[in-house]
Amino acid sequence: MNSADRHSLQFTINKIVDKTFDAVSKDLYSEMCVHFGIDSVENLVADRRNRFIKRCGETDNYFCQMLRWYVSLVWLYFLLHSFNFCLLYLFFATI
């Protein structure tokens, strides 16, 4: 989203609040935004971007963790398979 789009959305939000509450001063507008939880478009875009990055980072960490777990299981399988082969060799060597 480029800055022109953000400014356009902020202008739209400002006009809606102005027409809805008939706010005439900047102080009154900022006071109403604080009390009603109306955040600026810049903050909303930044929050959404941060949530997306955090979620992708967690997904990436989850994927890496699952990959490490899978590799560990594969190594465990090969170790057990080798151990069984060694036991089988020792069994036949003692006969």
C-alpha cells in the first residue's frame, strides 16, 4: 500500500468521524479517536504488517522445528536398524 492510498484512507476516516460526531477542532477529533479507539491508518497498516511477519516467522520456526524432529526420527530409525543388524550379526557369530 503506497502513501497516497494511506492518505486517502485517513482522509476518508477523518471525514466520517467529522460528519458523524460533528467535530470541528483537531483537539476534539483526537480526543474522540482516543476514546472510541479509532486508530490512524499508519498504525493500522503497521500493526497488520507486524502481525503478518510474526505469523510467518512462527510458521517458519514451526516448520524448522518439525523438520528437525523428522531428521531426528530418521537418524533414530537408522541407529536402531544398525543396532539390530549388529545384534543379528553377533547372534549368528556365536552359533
